[in-house]
Amino acid sequence: MSARRKKFLPYGRQDVDGRDVAAVAGALRSDWLTTGPRVEAFETALAKYCGARHAVAVVNGTAALHVAMLAAGLKPGDRALTSAITFLASANCAEFVGATADFADIDPRTYNVTAGTLRAAWKDDVRAVVPVDFAGQPCDMPAIAALARKRGATVIEDASHSIGGRFEHGGQWHKVGGHAWADMTTFSFHPVKTITTGEGGAILTNSDRLAERCRLFRNHGMVKAAGAAGTSRKKSERQWNSEKGPWFYEMSELGFNYRITDLQCALGLSQLKKLDRFVRRRAEIVAAYNAAFASQAGVQIPQVASPGARTPRVAWHLYVLQMDFARLGQTRTQVMQRLRDQGVGTQVHYIPVHLQPYYRRRHGYGPGKCPVAEAYYERCLSLPLYPAMTGKDVEHVIRVVRKLAK
């Protein structure tokens, strides 16, 4: 291959323009830098976009998952089921609250968990399921919700990859974040995601009670008005606070400082206006990749939805190829380095979480627990995908990948 290319294309990156910079500068010149009016404005705009009753913005996507687990009331002795192919946070959020994180295998086409794979992994102590919309493709949420709710489990959709996506059910289209088949939906606004707040996350829900609990746990478990968030106190507990001036607050639960800032939400408001454009551009790049790689020997392109289902609007976060590295006569590490030498960054999404040392040591998980996920991991490689890629950038990725694959 030729000498190293000067322009480097990472697998993902933020798309920030002058309007975003101006929005953040405006926040810097305002009276509020931390939690102020832009937080509420961002939450309102996000909930409206997704069609949800409530959005609760937090400091990052991991915090969103943690808060959702707290709001759901998960505790020691409970179990949460999630995908084996996801970032660590989808499972760790259950461990944070003392519950047991457990894993279901994935569908070989969509790389998502299904009602069937969750059923196969189900145990009597499962109290929550965390389906992950891998790469931006929504899970079959109606089927998953039917299974979980029949068995008394809360549904927390990890939609960190899928903001801006939607799916069809019952003759109608439903947006990720606002549909009826998740009790809570979490988003991430990390820079490689479809929109960014620098770092940030959110929990969306149609439940007034869950939204109130999420706000409580976001802010130290603290409320300004006595008895809020459904708390009740004995008469002896009320005697100390007879005077309730403007300074007064109560801590009714053990919460966290997961508050997002006005600076971040100023950026989020600006980015949200471009979300649909970002989703369209990502879809264009995916279509170009698919056309180029569909007939390539030793390579499998991403598949969408299940046979017979209407194709969802996938808000593509990742473009993952399955590559037969043995056929190429190279290890994945060698392939990644050769692509990097040509200015093409790649990444692996993800190492099956049940194979991580913590989970093997703590719960005895190991190879063979999720065989489809483990086979997927041996062959997966994510290519560059972000809206700022030009047509020439996309052509370059296609050219070097096809040359290497031959």
C-alpha cells in the first residue's frame, strides 16, 4: 500500500459548527453556567422531538442508566438482563445498585437481543431488562415489552446509539424515546454519538412517577418542597423542620450529583436542530458502504430488521462489517494497522461483556454463555461513520477496504 495518508478518518467524531460555538458562547455570557434555564429548555425540546412526556438530562449516558435503575427500584437480590454486545455501562448500571447483571445472546442479523434470546436467558429473579439498540437499530420493543411486563420486569431501553430512529408497529411509526414499550429510555450525547453535548445523557419516560424519581436521584436525592417525590415521613421526622424558608430542602433518598450544565445544554439545543440532517447523512454513507461491500467475498454488511417486518428508520451510529480475517490471511490487529496506515480509523464494538474479568470472577460467566455474540466479536470491525465525511472520504474508505479484502 502507498504511504500514510495525511487526512485521518476516525471511526466517529462530533460535528460542531459556528452555530454550536455561538450557542455555547451565549451561555458563557449569561448568568448561568451550571444548571439553569437551558437545561429545562433542552429537556423540553428533547421530549417534544421524541414524543415523550418527560426528559431528564444528566451528566453522561452511564449516569442515565444508573438513575434509571435507581428509579426502577432495582436492589440486591434482583437481576437485570442486557445484551452481551454493548458498552460496559449497560450492565454495570445494575451492579451499581447491588443487583446482578446478566446477559442474553444476540440475533445474528441485527446484533440486538430479542424476546427469544431474553426468554432463553430468563431467571426467576429478573426485575429489569435493558435492550440495547445496537449501532442505531431499534430492538423489537413491542415483543420485548410483552415478555418483560408479563413477568413483572421494568423495561429500560438503552438507546445510546439510536436517537432519531423510529420503527413501525400496528400500522403506525413510533419514535425511539417516546413509544409505549419502554418504561424508560436512555440516551448518550458523547462526541461520537449522533448529537453531542460534550458529555451528557438523558432519561425519557411517559411516567410522571418515574420522571420525578429520576430528577430526585440526579440531584443528591434532594427536594426543595417537603414530602415531594412520593416520600412520607413520620410525625417525629417532621418536628425539626417547622420553619420552611426559601433555603429549605430535604434529602429523601441517597442520590448523586448527576446534574448537567447550561453550557452542555446550549450545545445540545443547537445540535438537536440538526439531528434529522445528521441521521440522513449517516444513512447515505451506510448506503454507499453497503453497495460497495455487499458482493465482497469474506465480508458481511449490516442487516436490518427481521424478515417480514417493515424496515425501521435506523439512526446509524456505527457501521460494523463482519470480516473473515482468516480468509484474508491477517489478524484483526494487522488489518486495523494497514487501514490506519491509509488514514482509515477503525474500532471494535464490542468485546462481549460477560467475558470481562469482573463478570467472570463475580458471577462465573465464561465462554459459551452467548455463542452468537462471541462469534460476532471474532469478526466485527467498525468503519468511519459521521456526518462530516465528504464523498471523497467515503470513496477512500471503500477503496482501501476493498483493496485489502482482495
